[in-house]
Amino acid sequence: MADSSGSVKAAKVWREAALRCRKLRSNLRQLSLCSASDQRMALPDNLSQVQILDLANNSLRELPDGVDSTLTNLRALIVRRNRLYRLPAPVCALDQLAELDLAHNCLAQLPGELGRLQRLKKLCLSHNKLQLLPPQIGTLHCLEELDVSFNELGQLPPTFGQLQRLRTLDLDHNRLPCFPQQILRLGDLEELDFSGNKIDVLPQGILQLRSMKILWLSGVRLADLPETFCQLTALESLMLDNNALHSLPESFGRLGKLKMINLSSNLLENFPSALLELAHLEELYLSRNRLSVIPQKISNVSKLAALWLDNNKVRYLPDSIVDLPHLEELVLQGNQIAILPDSFGKLSKVSLWKIKDNPLIQPPYEVCMKGIPYIAAYQKELALSRPAVKPRLKLVLMGPENAGKTSLRQCLVGNKPAAPTVQSKGIEVTQWVADAENNLTFVVYDLAGDASYEPIQPFFLSPGALYVLVVSLKAYRPCAFYEQVGYYLHLLGARVPHGVVCVVGAHVDECSEREVEEKCLDIHHQIAVQEKRDVECMQAVAEKVDAALGQGQGLDLRAANPHAPFYGVSDKNLRRKKAQVQYLLNNRLQILSPVLPVSCRGHGLGRLKEKLLSVAEHREIFPNLHRVLPRSWQRLEELHFKPQELWLSWWDSARLGLQAGLTEDRLQSALSYLHESGKLLYFEDSLLLKECVFHNLTRLIDILNVFFQRDASVLLQKLLADAAVDELRAAQLHHSVQGFLLHGLLPLHVVRLLLKPHIQTQQDLRLILELLEKMGLCYCLNKPKMTPLNGAAVWFKFPCYVKNKVPHAEAWINGFILSGQPIAVEQLQVEYSFPFLFPPGLFARYSVQINSHIVHRSDGKYQVFAYRGKVPVIISYKPSQGSLQADTLSIASHATLPNIWTAWQAIIPLVEELNMLLQEWPGLYFSVHVLCSKCLKRGSSNPHTFPGELLTQSRPEGVTEIICPKNGSEHVDVALVYPPTPTVISPCCK
């Protein structure tokens, strides 16, 4: 998103140039030719009537015979994307040419004979290696469009000012040290792109360009604009992003025709008042500045359709912002906005809405993230009922097994030292009124440290909570820092970036004073070392991206050199990656120091309570504690806590809504907020689940605890609770428990028995199983479309219980194995790499999520073999073998080269499903790669990896093969690296 305010509009700004190009070529006879890479191109006979000759994308080092002065009717010659090192002499003899396209070649200079093309109207020389233009270019008096962008020009010839008919000039990304005076003599110039040239200042004579309509000055290091700039009164679009502007000239308001201006990534601290005079302005981009106040008179710019203010220091929006009736894009993320103006729902036309990373309390963050209609409903409800503030904060205790979490919870909640207790099983939730005077309540979640519960623990790690990481000082050893502390910090940082965590050392009473001090200092030191190492790793990635973006040749250089970092990756994707890495750097965990030592006998408890209260009441850290709700919403929450049933129907919930003063049409927004804030579960996007409300989270957690209890004796005890069970039945149930713990398989009737204490009706059972599938915890192996015949069993699979590391032997039948394929078969493999953390339970949840996409599956602990239609796929997880290796998850398929599109069709939906799942981990760093098919076929243990960003890009025009850097003699077909169509969801999307 970080680059959108510039690049998203590029096509729109230059659309007129494209229209002119089509008009120029319309109704002309065209011939397009391509040749085999190993053959010299030969032109057909009798080309005298051809008016457009297209030789693009042929890797030509010279033009074929026949391109000469005999082509008397030729009007346009297109030779882009070839390998020309010099301009062939016959081209300069084509004196009837109106258009010449030589872009994307290797031209270092141009001959003076170019001046013979006296009828030339359009000349494209972009993406070459030109350092000078010949003086004769000034004799091209008919020239209207000239593109010499992405070259190495350090100056323009003195004759350049003679191009008096020039209307469009692109000098983007050259090496011009100052603004050339020759350009000032081009009085009819309407479009100029001068971006990427480091000139620092504009000349006072800029006012001579009075015909200028579109001007790009992105990234030219401007600190200010001359007053004469404001005399360019024909300007309609102006790009000034990525400069060092502190202000705009006072008379900037004279640019009355301006419709779009981009001032992103400058140094503006005050909103330029001159912008308020631009009555025709439709698009205003002020992202990444230092603005703190938006003026009330913003409504003067009444035609505004796009307003981007993200990543500033804005604390509030003026009430008048709702009086922008045409506003369609409003981007506010990364500011300090706590309260939105009343009547915000009037902005009903806004379709692009970004508000995350703001300390919102009115409306609450959860409401704002749902969009303008939900904000309107909230504000309407607030006007109908009294506002209410009920400070409640989620407090999560986490840490390894036997760390002392349960004892600490009991000490905090009971307000007195607790006797040693048995460790908790599963997830436990308790209310703790920490400050009765201010009515501050903590909702305490005690997360079991048992590895069995890892798949469900991430569901309870959410933004806006205070986290306590508990470490047993008695058991702590410096060599085990990562298992006892570091891992949990990585887990929390990946799930809740910028989260707040307090580290507590428990069992102090079982250690000497010296031991307590030494271990607390060691934990503190190793936390700092881990954080420093992680930040340095992220900064190294950011520097590599900056280096790639800073190369003068940009994408051309990356696409031409397979050894270059980010080979073939577009600038847009690189900027997206840079924004992702910068987000991770800016949103580190907030780790409170020092480590607080406590014991269940009361030592340090008072200090810990004071710390938790002071942090919780800090408005900048926990603004959501002071969120303002309509009284009716708060009342609805209270009413939903009273019923003891497992779930409520929509109509039951609607009746409670009426008691709270909510009519049915206003209930949806209230339930949506309660779901987003974690008070209950209401899935409005599920056909079955949207008919009910899961209000009793305590009972739901009890049910989750049942399925993640890996103790066979406890499970059998639940199943054999009925005294009427005979020996045969007991043996069958024992077999079922073994199947569950080994393969994750449970028949429906055993599921019903396990849940017997928690559910009463068949509808309860059906909804719970649907909910578990929705959460990605299990799936039905043989879901019946009707009542099973002959009592056939319905089976459920819990992938996190599968113990066999590879799938069963039946998956290997019929040549399913991907290695050792016939020589004609090519393998596709997309690999995700996780250098810091592989999210717990991710592989198991992913194997549930993809169930609707695949058939004939066979599961192992770390692999899934299956088919998409008739195409085989294999999903593999490979844990790291040491601290220097990353965990990997790969998705692979195979097909013959002519049918490789079928393998892509099999893989891409699975890739997009994984990308969706990874969006639940906004602080997680991972990278994506496409493995080289040639390396895989050779059986290489370390195959070359192409950047995963290529999955989101279209196949490069005219390119058929890519060189594998691991073996320079091997060429990889482009179809084995790029999918037929780019993926919908970017692998690096955050």
C-alpha cells in the first residue's frame, strides 16, 4: 500500500498518451513477426504496402535484411525488447517514419543520421544505456512525443530546445544534475516526467512552460518550489512525492486547474493552506509527512474524491470532513486518531477505507475496521442511547509448562497468596476486579504450557491485550532461554505486533537471592540480544531492497541478470516488500523491563499489580480500555452473559436485543462489534453459523480443551462414564482413542460421547463440529449429503493429532511420488521459508483449510498427498534442523511442459489459501520462492530459488526462457516460474 498513492494513478495520468498512440496507428496495415531463438529472422517478400512493422521481443542483435528505404509506406517501426547495441543504418533511411520504438535494448549512443527522420512524431528510447543524445535530434521538427527514460543521460544537447512541437517528454530516471535550460524553450510542452533526477532546485524560468498540464517531479530532492512555479496555471496533475518539501509557495492556490497532486513522502508539518484554494482538486495525496492538524476548511475542496493522509501524526479529523460529498478514497492508517467526527456515516461513497494503526476509542477500533456503514450504525446508536465506558482489559498469562501461571492467576484474582496448585489443563478464563474504585476489570486468560494446546492458543492472542510471560526461575537455565522465553516472544510478536508484554519470574521462594538476580539479569540480557539480532536481520533485508530500488536501471537490470538480488521483481513489488519489512521494524514488541520476580507466597505480587495497573491505565498504550460504546451495546453484552445455554439462535439474540433497546435492523452491527472484540462468536459470513450466536465462551473453551487433551486415560474415562458399557463396547472405545491419538480420526458417535457433558441436542453437536471446521481444527472425511445408509459411520479428522511423519503407502501408488519422474515431466514447487518462527498449528490448520480444494488425500504429520482433479499435489512441512536453518512449507505438483498450466491450476488455489491464513500473523516475517524445475529434476539438494514475488506478476513480454544461476548453461522455461495469470493475493501482503 505504501506506494499506491503514486503508482496506482500512473495509468490514469498517462491515458491520453496511449490514446494518441492508438490514434496514430489506427487504420494502418500492420505486420508482426517473431523468430525462433536459434534462427536468423527472414522477412517475407513484398512488404511495400506494410505501414507498421513490429519486430519486438525477438532478441535481435541486428535487423533482418529488407528493412531499408524500399519500405516507402512504413509509418511505424517497433523494435523494442531486443538486443541492439547500435542503431542499424537502414533505419535512418526510413524517411516516412512517424513512430520509432527502440525501448528496452542496449543502445549506448545514437548516430547523427537520426536527424534524417524528418517526419518522426513519436520516438521511444527508454531503458537503454544512452549517455548523450546527438545534436541532430534538434532537427526532428515534427517530433511530438519523446521518451528517453531510464537511461544514463547527464546533459541534453544545446539543440534540444529546437523541438518546438514536442508535447510529451519523459526523462524519468536519468542522471541530469540540474534542470536543463533547453526544456524551458519548449513552449508547447504539455507532459513532462523528470522524476528520479537529483536536481535539488527548479529554475526561476520554469514559468515559461505555460502549456504544462502533467508534471512529474518525484524523488528529485526538492526542498522548496520557486514562486514562479505558481504561474504554471494550465497544470492538471502534479507529482511531487519523495522530496524534502517543508511548505508550498503562498501563491500555489493560483494553480486553479489542478485536479491531482501527490505530496507524499515529504517533510510537511503544517497542512499547506494554499491547497484549500484549489476548487477543482479531486485527488490529494499527503501520505508519510509530519502533519498533525487537518484544517476545518478542508470542505472547501468540495470535489475531492481521494484523500490520503496515512502515516502522519494526525490526532483528530475536522467535523467538516463529512461535507466532502464526492469522497471515494479515505486513507488514514498510521496516525494518532482516537475519535472520529459525528455524522461520519455521511461519507457513504467511500469505498477505499484504511484506518488501522490508530488508537481509536470512539468508534472502537473493531467497529472502524468493519467500514463506513458500521461506523454509521454505531454513531446512530450512540445518538439513540447514552454513551457508556466500561474499562475491561484482556490479561493473558503465557509461558512454558509448570512455569507457575496458574498459581500466579490465583494469587492475582484471590488477592492473597495461594498454596501450590495443580497445573491447569487447557485454557482457563477468570474475571479479576483489579481496581474497584475505577471499575477496572481484567479478563484473565491462563494458557496452558502443554504442547498439546499449541494449535488453539493463537486464537487467544489478540491485539489490545496485556500479556504476562511467566518463567520459572527455579527451572530456568541460560542455555534453555529460547524454549522458555525467546520462543514465546517470537510467537507473540508474530501474532500481535506492537503488543505489550511483562516478563515475570516465578517460584522465587525456591531460589536464593543471588540466583534470582543472576537469572533475571540473564533473561533481560538475552531478550536484548535476540531483539538486536532480529532487528539487524530485518534491516539487512530492507537494505537489500533499497539497493535494488536504487539501481539506475531498475527492473531492466534485475531482469537481465539472473544473479541480481530480486531477479525480475518489479519496483512495485519491491516497494511492497520494503513497506512490509518497515512495518515489522516499526511494530516491535513492547517488552516491559525489568523482569519482575514473584512467588505464590506473596513476594513481589504488590509490585506486579501496580505495574499491570499503571500500564493498563496508560491511554497511549491501551486506548481501547477507554472505548466509548452505546449503552444499548453494552447492555446487549451483559444480557448475553446471562443465559447458560451453549449457543443462542438469532431470534433468541434478537429478543435480548429488544430488551437492550435494539431493534432487529440495529442488532447486526452490535453483534459484529461483540464478535470482533472477542466477547462472543458470530459468523455473519457462514451460511449455517450466522443463524446462531455463541455467547458462552467459557463452555466453548471447555469443549476445545476436550479435543486437545492427549491423555488416553482421561479420554477413556470420559467415554466410559456410562456404567452400562460392556467389555466389547469398552474395547471398541479404547480402539477409537488409539486411532484418535495416532491418526487424528474420530467417528461421529465417539465425538458425541466425548462431548456428552457439554451438549444436549443434535443441533448442539452439528453446530460445534461446524465451528471446529470453521476454526480449522478438524474436517469431515466423508460428509454425507443425506442420512448415511446402513448406519455408515461419519468420520472426522483432527490433523494436529497425526503422528506418522509421512502419509500411508497408498499415496505412493500409481507414480504419485514427485521425485524420480520421467524425464518429460516437470515439477512445480512453491516454497515458504520461516526464519524466525513457524506458527504453531499452522500446518494442521492449513491441511483443514485446503480440504475443499483436494480429493483422495492421505495425511502425514508433515505431509499431505492429494489430487486436484486428476493432478497430484503434495504439501510438505520441513522443520529446521538447526538455528541457522529456516522452517519451510512447500506446495508442489508436476506435469509435462505442454500441460504445465494444469499444475499451476492445482497449486495456485492452495497458495492463495495459505496466504489468507498467514494474514492472521501480521508480525510474522517469511519469504516465498519458486524452486528451479531444472535443479529439482537433477535432484539437487540445494535448488535455485526464484523470488516468490514473480507469482504476482505477469509473464514478461517476449521472454520464453530464464537462466538458472546455479548452472548457467541451463535455461528454464518461463512457464515453470510464472503462473499463467498472477495470483490474486500477494504472498507478501500484510
